[in-house]
Amino acid sequence: MGEIVQHPDQEARAEVARLDAAIRTAREAGMNRHYRVCRCRRRGWVSGSDSLINSLLTETGLRNASGDLGVASGGFVSLEAIVNLKPGFHPGVGGR
């Protein structure tokens, strides 16, 4: 990582440690809750089961609810489909 961002090894190690700590904190927060998250963007765009968002959610112990809709890489889904999915959490509605 240090080589990629052109920082000395010590700085890179510190950044990796910071990221590892953030992941541990996120895992602990959602450990017993088993949240299904539907990350929805403008006009109903959701990240699918083969996306970076899915990898990040999985790493922190969350589940990408849009995978339950059969969305692989990402795509548009209707508001009705999202509501019927009943995700436990839906950040980013409205395209932010």
C-alpha cells in the first residue's frame, strides 16, 4: 500500500492498522444484528452481489440486500422492489 500511494512503509503500516481497526469496530457493531443493507443511489441504482460495495458490506458482517433481487454487478430496481425487500438499513437514498 505504501508503494502505491508513495508513502514510507511506516506511514503505510499505520494506515493499514487504522483501516483494520475500523473494520473490527464495524464488525462488532453489527455482529449480532445481521443487517441487510440496500445501498440505493439516484433513480433506484443498487450495487449488486459482485460489487465493491458488497465486498465491503460482507467484510464488516453486513449483507447486501440487493443480491436478494438477483442483481449481480449493479442495476436499477423499482422503489416497490426495494420496499418489498424490507432491508434493515438503506443508506444513500436520493443519490448522495
